[in-house]
Amino acid sequence: MKQIVEPVPTRAFDDPDPFNEQHYENTVKAKVAISKYLGQPLTLLEQGDRDMIEAILSETLDKKSVMLQVKNYFNKSLGGGENAH
């Protein structure tokens, strides 16, 4: 007797942080996350913006803290705040 095996349904894994890690492993991974958030390579940013990212990452690699500071900095820049270009 022949049995028919149904294919197992699959779903793409779209959680970028499945282990809910609190800190970036290193500055390179933090920069990759920032680049993805900004939607462009960090090398395309002005030197002052890259310096700010370096300063943030020299203080902490805590994900929430890093992304909060990056969001605040770039929202001010885009909104015409003191860091506007």
C-alpha cells in the first residue's frame, strides 16, 4: 500500500532577532542595523553623522539605547533641528 505524504507548510522566518538579544555583538553588527534603519550605507552619510554614530557606539551596544539615540539624532536632522544639513 502506497502512502501519500503531504508537504509540510513553511513560512519564511522574518524575525531579525529571534533570540531577543539585548546588545549588539559588536560595532559592525550595530552599524549594519543602523544602516538598515536609515535605508542607506553609512558611507553615504556626512562625516558629522558618521562621527555621531561612532560616539553613540563608543558609549553602548545596547540595542534599545543605540536605536533610540540614532532615531532622535536623525529625526532632528531631517526635521530641521540643530543637526540639519
